[in-house]
Amino acid sequence: MKLSRFLCFGGSNLILRERLRRYLGPIFDPVRDKVTRVCQTTATVTMEILLWTYAYTHTLLSILLVWDVTPAITGRKAYAPSPLDQRRKPQRNSDVVILVDEYEFESNKAILSEKSEYFRAMFESGMKESNQRILTLHGVPAAMFDIIIDCVHGSPLAVTDENLAELVAAASFLQMPCVITGCVFFLRANMDVDNCTDVLALAEMYGVQEIIDEVYKFMRDNYIDFCKSESYQLLSPEKREYLKTLRNGGKLCIGIISKEGAMRGVQVDPDDVKKLRYYDDAQDKWKLLATLPVEVSRWNCSVAVIDNYLYVVGGFKPRTGDNSFQYLPGAYRYNPCKNSWEEIRAMRKRRRHFSLVPLEGALYAIGGWWLDAFAPDARSRMFDSIEKYDPDSDRWSIVTTLPLPRYRVHMTLTHDNPLAVTFNSSIFILLAYRGIIVMHQYTPSTDKWREVCEVPFHNELYTVYTMLSLDDVIYIIGGNFDENLVVSYRPETDEWTKLSSVERVAYFNGSAALRGRKIYIGTAEDQSLQVYDVDTNTWQPVGGATMPFLGPLVAFTLSLD
């Protein structure tokens, strides 16, 4: 019985499996639970009939189902099982002989009861088998029981790609968690995006939740690669939605990264400033999340999150001498589920100080500066193009241009120009015209720009720090050197509202992140973290931990285990 045989029949086996489960499942699936319940309460002839019936029906289902839904895990073997024709050494303290087909297996009732719910129910129910020296087992092939009995007595499970399906079936029948655990360890080393859905079908067939959880964890950890595979198309819409929820599950944490790597006049450790950190609420402490996978001394990056992957995109300058730098465009993707980095394709334009926003599974790099320095100066010029990144194809493409030159960019604290945010299926940006801030809307599906409205309170919004969207509201945080304020805008009703104000919330740290219904942003005076509650319209300090470093920071939100 070869695992690769499943590939000969393709997806039709899944249809066959579902039909068999639909019509035969209600008949045979409850038998095991019924057997267990009766075993625990009575020792009657009916019990013996049920055991024999279940054994034979399980064998029938194995013949119909197991052979053609075996995952195609090829070429890897953990161990080689011992030949059955070699007589097994007698087990110490053996008090029972299990007869499987024509083979005898010595074992111990106490050990079998500890490792198997099936044997525990048999030996502790008062049935006549509990007092017999020789017992006959039906429904499990001798070759599989040979492997299982070794595992029960302390040997590593000899699972291979050829016997995985039969071992899962036997372990499910005998209710042996130790065998299932051994299969899980094997799958961790051998599962890939092409066979994981087959493994899921096998586990669901026998109701093995531990393997089901392991498969979904693999899909979650390798989400992008799995979504690009043909196996992903075999998942039902409900399972895809569950997987997406699982990918974004866990605890939401606020993270930060240095936007430029260093500030002028501030001495920092180049290795320390490359570290990404997240805030631990329980310990009121900033902790290490990851380190940028590049040997650079300075950079300028923008970040965005899609499906709980962190994208760091921008320009990086590795030091090539005491006073010389070479600019290199770069882009990286961080997977918190595996704590791993992957280099992706860099942008087509050499942008810095640009806005990077996610929308419907893609990234949009908007505007930015072309310059050799890391801050706008006389040599700077503005990019008017917008690039789109598709994670599936790992490609950037120019999709549109900004509505310039009539408008110019409005100054932001981080010089990310123009400032942008996504709302529903559109991108909203802030531009300026004769001292007035004007909001524009770009809809990728129609490739159309629309002038939305003038932004009120522009005299108080001398500088805009950040824009975020939540539910049906866009929040703008900005102000001047003395006072900051929060302004909300509802695109559906074209309604503006001036909300709470606070003194100098984010002079050095002009980036904010949204977690739940709260906006987190760093302060200038004491380097603390402040939170704005959108429901109560109030500001509060978060703990007592200071920000780990000064300078322009980029904030983000990730789900961490």
C-alpha cells in the first residue's frame, strides 16, 4: 500500500471519501463511543457482539477508504519495522498474548490499559477477556500491530510514508495517543503544501484532532506558500475562513522599528537599532521580536502588515567605508509564526519616506522622495507614481500617478508623503493646495481619483502625524509643537469631528498603531507610550516602560503566540 497512490486518482478521492462518510459515517462512527460506554458499565454478551461488529466494520471501512486517501509523503522513512517472521523476545512481566491473524504478541495488561482506551475498557469492564491469557484482536493488520506494540513498550514509532495511513487508522481504532503523537512528529518533518490537505482528509476521516490541529498549524505557519498551491483549492470556503482566522489569531501586540536606523547627533549601537521590539503588557516591558536580516548601518523603511506578515520595504545603506554609503533598495517579509525573514522583490522606484498601505491582499507604495540624503533637501524631488505589490507573484507594478502638480504634499512629521490610509476598497491620501489640506480618494478597481473634501481645522493641523481607519471612521492625529489633537472623518456621511487634544503626544515618534479599538503612539517628553481610546475619547499612559530608542519610529500590530 503506497502513499503515492493517492495521486493517481486526484481530487476524485476526496469526493468518494465525503460520500462514504456521509452515508456510512452515521452508521459506524457512533459504535466506538457506544462500545466504550458499555464496557465501563457491564460485561455482557452484547458487548462481545459490539466489539466484533466494530472490528469488522472498521476493517471494511479501511479497505474502502484508507487505500486511496493516503497522503503523498514521499521518500522519507523514520524507521524500518522488524520482520514479523522473526520471533519477538518475550516482554518482561507479560501477562497476555494478543493474537493478530496468525501472529502472537506478548504484552502486559497494565501497560496496554495505560496506553490504549480500547484495551483499558476491555480489561477493566469485567468482560471474560479481562481474565484470559490469550486474546484475539480483529480490525488491525498484524504488521501495524507489530509496530504499535513496540511503541507501547518504549521503542520509537516506526512510521513511514507507506504505513502512515494504516497506523493512523489502527491508532484511532485502539485509541492510542502515543501512536498518534509519533505520527505527528513524523508529519512535522515530512508534511508540505502539496500533501497537507491529504493528511487533513485522513485525520478528519478518523476524527484524530491532534493531527487535524497539526495540519492547520502547518498551513497557518506557511500561509503564503500554501495559498499559492493547488491544495489550497481543495479547502472549502469555511475551512479557508477558519485558516485565515487562525493565521490572525493569538495575542495582538504593538511593535516598533526604527524608521531610519539612526538620528543625527545621537550615538546608537548599529546592531541594537536593527532590532524590532514589541510591548509586553503583562510585564510592562519592551521585548525583542526580531532583528533586520541585513548588514546595514542606516536605512529608511516603511512597513505594513498583511495576513499577519510584516513587510519592511525601503532603502538600505551598508557601510563601505568610514564616510561613504551605497544605497540599495530592498524589501523583506517577516513571519512571526516561524520567526523567520524572507527577502522579496524590491520596488521598481528608489523611494524613501513613502507611504506603504495594505489593501485587499496587496501592498501600495505611494509617493515618496528620490534623494541621496535621508531627509528632504534642495536636491529632493517627489515621486508621483504608485506601485502595487502582489505577494502571490512577488512582483511590483506601476498602477497610477498622484494628482499632481496642482496639489502638493502636506507636511508630515515622518516626511512620509503623502500620508495615506485604506478604507473599505479605497486609498485616502492628504494633499495640500494654497495652505488648505485636501483629502483625495483612489479606488484601484476603477483606477479613478476623486477629490473628497477640504479638511477642516487645518490651522490646528499644521503637521499631520498619522492616519488610521477603524470600522466606518478615519482618524487623523496631528497638531503643532504645543498641542496635538485627534480628528475623525466618516466617509459615508462626509462628517468631520474634532475629538480629544493632548500636549505634544508624538513629537519624535510620529507613527501610531491600532490594536482593538485603541490607538497607541509614543510621546516626546518622557518617551512613554500613550493610548487613545476611540470609545471614550480619552488619552492614558500605558505602563511605565520607556520607548527603547529615540528617533522616528514605525509602529505596527502583529499577532503573536
